[in-house]
Amino acid sequence: FGKTPLKPTMADELLSGGLTEGYSAVADAGGTFTDITSQSWGSRIKESCTNIVIGVILFIAAFPVLFWNEGRAVQRYDTLLEGRSSVIEISVDKIDGASDGALVYFTSMVTSDGAALTDPVFGISTQDLKFRRHVQMYQWDQSVSERKVKQMGGKEKTVKDYSYHTTWASNAIDSTRFKYGGHDNPGSFPFESYFLQQEAFYVGAFELPPRIENYVSYYSDMTDISIDGIPDPVLRNETKPLAKGDGFFIGTSEDKPEVGDIMVTFDSIPPHEISVIAEQSANTFKEYQTKAGGTILLFERGIATAEELFEQAEAENTIITWLLRLAGLVAIHFGVYLVFQPIVVVLDVLPILGNLAECGLNCLAFFVAVLFGGTTIAIAWLFHHPIFGITVLVIVAGIVGGTLYVASKFGKKKNKYDAVETEEGVMA
């Protein structure tokens, strides 16, 4: 493509300053391209100063998120605790008005009217609950890897490697946005993916609400399919069954596909057992509003006890709580890093000094994140659950105190060592 192939030593030459900014080259015969750009020391300092604003925003925003998350976790815990004590088991074979408005638990087979769901293009038909057609096209895709290398004088070179490979994709990959040409995709699909579902789902005498219908999402591959049902004779002649028998192939060869070839597969959701905890509302169900302020609507495929459903909900609450805590701590860490990043960039005039400063800054940011983030979590729990909040404060204080103690002991030993060296030098 008009570029000079890189020799094995050329990349080293480029990184050491032997080649100029903006250089582009074909790195190998396999179609990998390498771009090198350079950013001046002054430009890096200016960019890092601009990032201070982002750092301040991240730092400040992390605290209300952490505080809100603890309140959310406590409310969810209290909501599930209240639900555990009030849930009753019902039979869905008939509607009992006595349990209307109550939090109920049941297990039952989810069914439908059994109307035929038919794919209008490929003629595949089923009476299952939901039906999907998946269409994939064999296309070129671009992968980009990036690495940065600091240079003497504060400059930083960015090395980007662009490689191209073919893959099956369910969305059209826009090859006009590729960095390098010569890897052209068709641009559009001859037909799209497709979805159908039954008009209503039932459990016994009850109809499931849309919210629970959305939870019914356990698909199984359809294998008993044939090209004989394709209504268009031209398409039928172009279509071949996949070797696995679970779909169709449109193109030259399934074993050696070419760009633009199409693969179509189908899956569906047959009637199956489900377990639900929700509020009974006439002939359907809805979320149950608790006195704790939260709502309850629990769902699981298959047969599960009410206790198992509550345990699963508690586990999910714990996972969400820790993920949001981690996100808050990372935001504090990154915020502190961005605020003090200009110092690192200034010291990058000698890369070794910049690397040491960056390591120290990350340690400082981690320390601040643990101290301020942990304190915020503890204050939130003091507000919602005082006993647990005091425990968290003690743990944070222990971590901070231990860190300061180790640092002070290290400093005393270093000062003592320096004093001995000075004394020996005087005696000599």
C-alpha cells in the first residue's frame, strides 16, 4: 500500500528517535501496520494540566456515589428481610382473591396459547415462547494495539499497531473507518436478525406481566430445521444447511468462507418451569412495595425454593455493592492521580525520575482512596447502621495507623544509619 516494510531493527531506531514523527510503515507481510507519533514535553504538560479539572470532578463525584451506594445496600437488605418474613406460597392453578396484594411465591410451567411463530424469510416455524433468527456475515475487522514510550527531554512517542483479520460478526463493520485501506466489507446485510414472541405468557390461571416476560430468556438452539420451507426459490437454491444442522450458510464454502458470506442460525425458548416471588395483583403479578422503601420481584428458571430466591437476591446485592464501592475507590484514585499528574510529566524530562514519581503518585492515590473512601463508607453506615459503621472506621484507622507506623519506623532507621555514617566519616 505504498509503505516501506519495517526491518526488525527499525522499530528500535524509531523509538530511540531515529525516525521522525508521523512515520507510517507496513510492519510485516501479514498485513500489520505501524504508526509512530510524538508528543512534545510542553504539549504533555499542557494536557496534564487540563486533566486536573477531570481529576477534581472524579474525586468529588466519588463521595456521593459511595454514600448513596451504602444506603442502597442497606435498603435492599432491609427490603429482602421484610419480604422473607411476609411471603406466602400459593398455587397458580386457580386465582384466590384472599392473597391479592400479598407477596406470594410459586413455581409453575410458563406456557402460551401456542400460536405459530414463523420466520417470513426462511420459513422456520415454532410454537415456543420466543423465537430468534441470528444473522452473521464474514467480514474484515481491525485490531489496534497501542504503547507509549518516554523519551529524554520529556517527549513521549506513541506506537500504534493496526492489524486486520476476518471474523463472523452480527453487525455490519464499517471498513471505511479503518486506518488503512484494502480491507473492504459489503457494508450492509441482505437480511437482518429477527425476533418473535407469543402475545401472552401464562402460569396456570395467571398471566405474566411484561416485566417477568423479559426475564424469560433461556434460549436453546433449534436443530430440526430445513431449507425446504424457504418461500423464495432463488434464496432456497443459494442456501445450504450448516454441517452441524443448526442453521444455514449462504456463500461459497462453509469450510473456507469469503468476505460477504452469510451464516444464519435459530434459537427459541420452549415452555419450562420458573420460580417467582412477586405481589399478586388480580390475575397477574407485579413488584411488591415494602415498608423499607424497596421493591421485590424475584425470578429464577427451574424449581427453586423461596429461601433460595432470597439468598440469590442477597448475593446479587452484595456483588453490586462491592462493584460500586470499587468504582468509587477507583474514581478517587484516578482523580488524585490526574490532579498531581503534571508533577510526573515535569519530571519526565528524565524518564527515570518520571517513572519514580509515577510510582510514588500511584501509592499516594491508593492511600488517599482507602482513607477517604473507607471513611465515607463508614460514615454512611454510621448513618444507616451505626454498629457496622464503627467497625469499618476501626478497620480504616488500623490501616492508616499501621501505614504511618511502618513509615515512621523506616524513617527513624534511615536517620540512624545516616548518623552512624556521618560519625564514622568524622572519625576517619
